[in-house]
Amino acid sequence: MARIAVIGAGTGAMAAAARLAVAGHRVTVYERSRTYGGSLGRYAHEGFVFDTGPSLLHLPAVYRDLFVKTGKESLEQRVTLTQVDPASRHHFADGTAVSLPNASRAGVVGALDGALGKGSGARWGEFLDRAGTAWDRSRRPLLEEPLRDDRQVLGRDPYPALRRRRLLTVREAGTVAEIGAWELADPRLAALLDGYALSYGLDPRRAPAAAALLPYMEETFGSWYVTGGMRALAEAVYERCLARRVTFVFGAEVVQVAEKDGRAAGVELADGESIEADHVVLGAQPWPGLLSGEGRRPGAEAQGAGQGPVPGRFLVLLSLRGAREAGAVHRSVVHCEDGAAEQDAVFGGRTAERPTVTVLRPDDPATRPDEAHEAVTLMATVAPHGPVDWTDAALRERYADVLIDRARAAVPGLRERILHAEVRTPAETAADTGAEGGSVPAPALAGARGAYLHAGNRTGLPGLYLAGGWSHPGGGLAHSGMSGALVAGLVVEGDGFRGSQ
């Protein structure tokens, strides 16, 4: 039985902790804050309850596997999962709108044809077929296996772009934006695809075509809501850890990983306490000085080099008077009029004047004081704290008003219904999670010569492993859960571990 110290209590770290405890190890989690869950936060105000992190779950099979492998109770015995249908409603700049059904290729094709014109659905469906090929080509090395030492295995883009001959040249899409312009050939379909990339913090003009995996994953496996909010999933994983006798120490800030004889040997806390361990799992963004030796930072090669500053999220949490109207959609996306201008701002360290806004309206009594009120969340992808000063009160108020104004396309009479508005920015994310600038890591992507891969779960220091969104296979709830499984496999089975079969 090995002693294992886990740094951070995010979902990826807790997934690793539960699996390692089941394997017979003695696991202790050290968390700098006073609670568990990492980005899966919750804000409550006078009977209204809001998620402050991810709002939907994709690939629930990741967490189903976690619960199967760590106990008798299944995931569905711990939380209530509901498929969101329609999966999303999209409002485009020209005034057209379309609702996309959940996990139905034929339904999506029909909805796009009906709203955007005949042939629109077929183009999107053919694009998803190509995205499916990219999924099949890259799924195992990208998601189910530890990152290989030879990263160039994933350096080549798996997306089979259409080849179009123009005079003496052959043109094929190499980025998300080029797929939109050259293959989808409709600015609304292009905006739909760009919106998927932007929601994950990716610049469509730079993100490789392999980012087509993201809409494919959502539209194939569906979008799921956890009753009570996504915080309930964090609670379930935390309780599973406790059931497996994982120990949690909150308010314990780790400042350094101790080394002895060339391997990780424990952690040192801010209060000066030293804890010995046989293995250390880092479930947070690596920071300079984490390892002894000036500036040493495991995982410094993590995603971000391919796109500049990694964005964060700006949230407006609205307590509304009036009931949620019949037929309201759980998730709506109000697309911007000028995608290039928005992308220039977000990835150039500025605020976009007309951002793409995601509107979340869960039909969940647990989120509101009674049926005569509604809890609504507005979200935009924004530049991180630092390039933009998100502590500026005037800027926060002005930008919240921008999101409210744009969200009126999805929520009738929105402004007149507001009882209370709470603003959360990358500055709050940085304070809550410790992520530099309040950035939110994107999923790992193949292609672009490996620029969108994350740090491997196994580091250059024996005994030190990385789990969570800042390591392979990247950000997002499903990907974080996968990272926990990979780390547990590496610790239990050693360097010969090759992932799930």
C-alpha cells in the first residue's frame, strides 16, 4: 500500500483519488480552498441557485465508468441525469434561429434544412461524417491512452478535409474557420461551428480542423443535465472518495513537491508542514517553483502555445421574477455579428463589444425559490484576467449589461424581469481555483504539430503525475475524468500502462 498525496480537489484529481483508493493505496487530498469540486462551483442567493462552472455533461460514460470501478452504486443512483432536448437553440445575426435536437443526426439535418434552407442540413451532416472519421482516427491516442513520448503521433490532423482544386492549387481546410468558409459555405453554419470552438476557449482561425471532434461529440453522445446543477456531480464524486476512505484536508495550500533520490517524495504546505508520500498527483495548474530548483514547472508545455492567452468565462447570474415560459430552451446561443472582431478581442486581450452569449435556463425546481421565478445564467468567453482588469467595477457592470442586452433575443422581457444580478469573471475564477488569470483549459486536440496537446500525465520527475484539465487530455468534465483514470492506471500498473481496452 503506497502513500499518495493529491494536490487539489477538482473532479480530475478526485477521480484519480477514488480509483487509487480502490486499488488499495492510502490517499490524502490537499485542497487550498475550503471545499471540493474545483471549477464546479455553486452560487446561491435568496432561493436561487446557479452553477459557476460547466453547466452540462458530455460523454457521461466517463463518470459511469468511474462509479462502476469504485463501488456498488452506479452514477444514476447518486445523481439524476436528464438529456437536454432540444440540445440548443441558435440565434444568428441575420435574425434566423434554429433548435437542434439532442443526439439525433436526422433531426439536426431536418431542423437545419427547415430553418436555414434546403441543403444546409446535408452540408452539416456530411461535415459531421468527416468529424466522425477524425474521432475514430484519434479517439484512442487522444483520449484513452497516456500521452505518448512521440507527440508527433498526434501532430497530424486526423480530419479528412475536402480537397478542392483551384486552377493550379489544391485547397483543403486546416482550421475550424476554413471548414466553415470552404466546406459549410453558409455564414450561419460557419457561426454554428465557430461557436462550438469558442465555447471551449479555442480561436476558430487557429484551432486545427480536428476541433470538429467537439460538435461531433456533443451531437453524437448528447448533452446531459444533472438535477440540482452540476455541483451535484462534484458532491457525488466527493462522497464516493469518502466511501473509499480518501482523506481530505481543506485549507491546505501546497507550495512545493518534495524530491528525494531523484523522485517525488511528498509535499510541503504553506504553513511549513512536510508530508511524505510515495507518489504525488498534481490536480491543479502547475506553477513556477512547484519543484525545487528555480523556475521548474512540470507541464510547462501545456496547451496555449498555439493560440495566445487562454480565455476565461464571464458570467451573469440572474434572479428573475416570472415563471419560465412553456417551450423555453435549456441552452440558447446568441451568435455575434462579427466573429473575426470577437476573436480578435478575446485572443488579443481585450473585451468584445458584441460577444457570443450562451443563455442557460434549466427547468429545475432546485434552482429557484418557487414556480413564479426563474434562475438564468448568461456566459461569454472572454480574455483572461491580466490583459483585462476584471476587478474594474465599471467594466464589470458595463459588460454585464452588454450580455443582458444580447440575451434578450433568447429570453422574452429579460431586462424587466431582473430581481438580482451577480457577476463572476476570470478574476473570481482565479481566486477560486488558482488558475492563472482565471483561464479555463480547452480539450486537447490532434493536429497543428502538437500545439494543442497538454502536458502528459507522467512527468519527468518519477513519482509525480498530472491530472485534471491542465494535463492530458485537457479541459472539460469528461476529459478531466479521463485524466484521473489515466493517472490511476499509470500509478497502479506502471509505465507499461496503455489505457483502457
